[in-house]
Amino acid sequence: MNKHQCKDYKEVSKTAADWFIQKVKKNPVSKIGIATGNSPLEMYRNIAKTASQYTTALSLFQLDEWVGLSEQQHSCRSFIEKEVRIPWGIPVEKTHYFSPSLHLTDKIQAENAVASMQKKLDEKGPLDILILGMGKNGHLGFIEPSEKWPHNTCYVSELAASTQNHTMILSEQTPPTIGVTLGIKSILEAKEILFIVTGTGKTAAYTKWLTKEITPSLPASILWKHPKVTLVTDL
């Protein structure tokens, strides 16, 4: 575990961006797993401002997605389009989403989407870099806390109450109860992981994570099994 302790979110974002830029300079055709949300947001914007000349040949793979949104602009796909793919100059054909449709509406579509994404990963993977954040309850992507480890492969996840209150979807009248996510297999097979831990309400989960106990009640703890994780945090 390579840890970068930062004083605030601004330093987290710059440190993570600098790390990422150095990696893609060495391998400009890297396959990147993309998380969404506030944790990596300013990192993505820093990269777009300072290093987009190094990102145009990358391939992107979506980490997770809500199912059943009423408004497309709240989707993880929309986030990636706005904050990553377009600013980084990456062609549509090198960006791999769970579904070709603009958003997933029900569990049947979700099941088809996870099968499609797993096929893409099996054919094109493993990921060179997987960017991850940690939820307030310790989730990774939409791998939620549970009594036993979930599917190894991409799957449809039942979302925890705290996830249903995520800032990305606060304006949804009826928040999604399920989502699609990469599985443990794809996470552990990634060549490197950039783990960004920042934000309010995460101190308890982070403190538990630091004990190094690997438990499905804290999905992020699975990262202790990965040989090449870079942690950037201000907690």
C-alpha cells in the first residue's frame, strides 16, 4: 500500500491527478476503470486542464450505474461523459458503459447490462488502473456491506439506504434501490488501484478500514488483498 496523506481535498485532487498523469504517460493506451462522484471529481478536472494530451488514447470502463433513474443527468454515465470522456478527448468507441441505452430502467435491463460488461472485461481486461472511492458505509462501487462476499463478476446490487441518499441523486423523487457494479474479480484483477478517500461522514469507515480486517461488512477492506494500491486521503 502506497499512501499519500494530504491536508485537504485540493491536495488530494492534485496528488491523485499527478500520480495518474505519470502512469498514463508511460502507458498512453491504458484501460481505466472510472468511478464517479465527488471524491475523484476535481482530480478529473485537473487532468483535463493540464494533461489532456496524454489521455486521448485511453479506454474507459464504467465502475457502476444506477438503475431506474427518472432523470438521465443524474446517471454515472452522464457524469463520465461530462467530466471525463469529453474533456479528456476520448472517442466514444473507446468508452465502455454497462448499457448502450442512455439509462437502465429495470432489473431485466440491468441483468443484461452486467452480462455485457463482464463480457467486455473478459475480452479486453484486465484494467490497467482502477479508480475507486469509498462510500460512507465502506462500499466500493455498488458493492454494499453484507454478511458474505457478493458475486465475483459484475452483478445487480441491492443498494443500501445511505447509497440511496447519495448527493448525485438527491433530486430524484424516488431514489433507485438497485444498481449495477463491477465485481470483486475485476477489482482484484486490476493491475493498479488508485484509492481516493475523502469527504464528510467517512471517518468511521476509514478508521475501520485501517485495521486491515478483511470483511464483507466493509467491502473496501478487500483492497488489502490487492498487491498494488495507491491511497490518497485527507482523513
